[in-house]
Amino acid sequence: MLLRWTGQGILLGDNVKIVIVLLMFFLIGMFFIISENNLALNCSENIDKFVGMYSLWLSQIFDNAGAMTGNVIRMNWLPEINKTANLSG
């Protein structure tokens, strides 16, 4: 169930919360790109620049997420055991 009415108001399901957080992340990224590059989006040239920059930003996010996931998978998560130590007590 995505939305549920309680006596105190509407509760959002976990999936809706994740979508809202992702949308906020992407919107903040959009506003950051616009403000850092002083782009006025009332000009088609600036819109083209923005689309190119935003596309590059998104591709870098997915590339970095893939690299990070690969690094996590390749890590040795098991503790190293000293073969010379007597672990039995």
C-alpha cells in the first residue's frame, strides 16, 4: 500500500519515500547546475547547455555508482586469520 489514511493524516509507504528522496536529489542537482553555471533557461542555447551538463552529471553518477559497487564486491570482507596464532585457547 503506497498511501494509508490514519486518524492523524496520510502516511506514505516506503516506496513513495524513496521516490520522493530521489526526486529531491535530482532536483537539487538541477538547481545546482543552473546556479553554478548562471544559466537562464529562457534561452534555447542555455537549455541546450543545461541538458548537456545534466546528462553528463547523470552519466557520471551512474558510472561512479557502478565503480563503487564493483569495488565493494571485490573487497575481502572476511577477517584475516593469523595462521601462527593458537586460536583454540
